[in-house]
Amino acid sequence: MTKISKTLTTLAAATTLAIAAVAAPQQAEARGRGGAVAAGIIGGLAAGAIIGGIASQNRGYYGPGPGYYYGPGPVYYAPRCYWTRERYWDGWGWRSHRVRVCS
């Protein structure tokens, strides 16, 4: 039995005992029990977070094993660009316009 399954079994047993203790029949009272309900909800959320955290550590079948190595991804280098003026002949005379030059 692995460490995670032992932990989950222990946690499940503790949760079952806690639920059984809260759900035990008690004397009827006329006062409100809002605090007990809130405590039960908060306890349930905490138990769910703990169980979910433990379960997420198990990578299962689809997780990468220890033998796999994923190297760094491709690196994209932005070309060095600058603006300059360029002269050209349009058939009637010399003109100039701005062009972007990338190396």
C-alpha cells in the first residue's frame, strides 16, 4: 500500500467518524443552530480541500514519468529593425520615402 493510499484511508476514516459524531441524534431545542450549520459547512469545505490536495499529488497514468525530459521551448528572436529614408527614381525625378529595414 502506498503512502498516498494510506493517507487517504486514514483521512476517510477520520471524516466518517467526524460525520457520525455530528449526525448523532440530539435533544430537540427551540433555539437557532446557525453556528452549528456554519461549522459543518466550513468543516466539509476544509475536508474537501484536504482530500483534493492529496488526490492532486497523484499524477496517475498520464503524468510525465521520471525518465522524460522536456527541454526548453523554441526561442523566437525579434529581428532588429529601424526606420530610414530611401531615395528612388519614379520616372520624373528623385523622390524619398520612409522604409523599415530589418536585419
